[in-house]
Amino acid sequence: MSTFLQRKAATYLYRLCADIPAPWPAGAVQGGRRVGSDGNHVATDLFAAAVSSFGFDTQSPPFDCVDWSNDGADLTVSGTPFEAFPSPYSLGCDVHAPLVVISTLAELETADLSGRIVMLRGEIATEQLMPKNFPFYNPAHHRRIIYLLETKQPQAIVAATSRDLQGVGGVYPFPLFEDGDFNIPSVYMTEEEGNRLAEHSTATAAVLRGQEISLHSRAHRIPATGCNVIARKGCGKHPAQGSDPRRRVVLFAHIDARIGSPGANDNASGVVALLLLAELLADYSGRLGIEIVAMNGEDYFSNPGEQQWIALNAGRFDEIVLGINLDDIGYRKGSVAYSLYDCPADMANLIRRQFSAHRGLVEGELWYQGDHGLFLINQRPALAITSELLAELMADITHTPKDRLEIVDPAKLVTVALALRDLLLHLAQKYSLA
Ligand SMILES: [Zn+2]
């Protein structure tokens, strides 16, 4: 059984990562499942077809989104080129203007940016700014920066960044903006390139009188659609079809990948484990509902799939006995780690007892940057499954072209699917209504 499932896991992984339409940008040599892209549609179609074939009642509710393409940027001062990259989901531009350099929020508060290109670097550019319409978490100083920029209307923004140590450290330089709702064109570059460019700012205009920056960014937003895939078994209706009082366990794996990354571990790994689980539950007929969701948007600026799923479940969260989220579960190094959030004691005991029977599955640290947050903000107990070495992944691999098939061990996905099957069968005995 295990060998059969491992072979299936490897095939699914290949189809979700390597066998998907040519990616953008060219640096990502395998696949691309960014929300709304062709590869994203291939992935959701594959998921829907597979879970339906295992007897799940399956829907793929659509949402609108924007896809994005770019053909680089040219930034020059008097013919001297500087290396810059269009910020993902930014508008393009073709502008010529003096440069103003801003390093702190205080400087931004008082600066006059009209008719200028503004460079953000240093303290103000140490972490990626949350997208302006991001619904779940958005610190006040991020919102203030966005507000000031939108009020002061510079011609364009150049962000000089290093590593985002609060976020994903492997992306260098990182885009300060990744926001399809923010309409000031922006590019980003390394700190070093930023230092070189800053010598041409208006502060040194006496030396470089009359010099303007030319910035041509060839980036385009493309109207697109995407969908979640919601598959149910053991319970009647979809949320969209009206109330269903029966209890259910909900399992998420986000099916989208970060722009520019093949997303093998993040999160084809979790998606494949759900596909294996769906097959293991092909004969399931318990009274406890099981809902499997290919969530489309965890790595996209506005989380469209998450917002849609929340809306479909409004007023019905009490039905959810347990929410389970699989993200980054297949890293070939280390064990698979699970963590529990707000689980009642008897449920926590049951989970620990079931999982301790599966080798390679250990209880790990709590983490909150995943879709299990959707259960927590709605006061439902949650179980998250990820790689034990998540910190190592985040520092070097996650969201980069390095997140390739080669770093994922299909056997780990089989372990997770078998452990979840056992857990769900026990939960069905314990929690289904008579
Ligand atoms: Zn992820």
C-alpha cells in the first residue's frame, strides 16, 4: 500500500510542479501556480477531478483576481544603468524625475514627493509591507506608510531592500511592495545598488545638477479568475446551498504558489497529502462530515480563496469539530511536525495517541502564519502540520526558485495521509451525531 501511495505521491508532485505551463519569471525553472495563472487552473482542475473520482461531492467556486506579467525594468541616470526589478503586481511606468531618498517614517511624514521618484531604504524598508486591503493582519505603521505615499503621490517608488528577517529570508532583495491594489508604480533593488543610486538624489544636486532618473518598468496587471476546490463526504450540502447542521472536520492545503517559485514543498506537498487522503477515504461513509479544501490564495496578496471560504461559512463555524491545515509538510530533511491550537483535552489526547503510532511524525512548535489562523479567528480548534525544520526552509528556500521537487520526500506525504485517515476514522466514531 505504502509503495503504491508513494508512487502516486511522486506522480501528483510532478504534475503540480514540473508538468505545468511555462512559468514566469524565467528564473523559476519548474512550474508556476500563482493565483489566476494557467498553472493555477491546471492545479485546481487536477485536484477537482481527482477528489470527485474518489466519491467526494466537489465544487469549484470562482473568484476574480489579477494575474501579472513583466519584462523587466530599466533605471538609468545620465545613461548609467542600475539594476531594478518590477515589484510583483505593480503597475508599469515610464517616468523621468528627480530622486528623493527616504529612510524613516518621520522623513516620509514631512517630505514633498510630488513630481519626484522616491527611494525607500534603510529602516523604512526592512520588512515587506502588508497589502493595503489584506484582511487578517495589518500593522498601523504599514498602513501609515501606504497612506502617506498615496497622499503624496510620487511618480514612482524605488525600494532598496536587503533580507526580510521577519518574513521569508531567502528572497533577496525582497520586494517591499507586493500588492495589486496599490497603484503607485514601484521597483525594488539591492541595498548596495540603492546606495549607489542615492548618490544621485536631490540632496547632492549641487554636484549632479539637472540630472533626473529615468525609470521604465514593463509590468502589466491581467484580469483573471481563480477558484477554491471544496470537496465533501459524509455530510450533505455545500455551504453555498444553504444550512447543513451536521458536524464536520475541515482540511486545508493551499494550492497556489508564490509568484516566481515552483512551490513544491510550499505547498504541492500539502495538496498531494490531501489527494492521497481522499483516495484512502474513497469508501468512507461515516456520519462525521469531511471537507477537503484546496485553498487558493495563501501566497497571494489579498488571500481571495481564504476570503471566499470565510464568506461561504459565515454563521456556520460551530459545525466545525476540528480544522486541519497542511502547509510545507514534505521537506526531505527532519520530521513532519504537528501542532495543536485550542483543542479540548480529549481531542488533543486522541490526536497525540493516533499520531504517536506513525513514525516520522512529531509534535513541534506552534506557528501562526498559515491558514489554520482562519479556524482560530473563528474560535474553532485547529491542528497544523508542517516540516519540523520550517525555520530552515523559510530562511533559504520558501518562496524562491529553490523550492523544487527535489527537496520533497513523497514518503512523508504518505505518512501524513495515513495518519490523517486513522485520526479521521477515530474522530468519526467519537464526534458524529447519533
Ligand atoms: Zn505555504
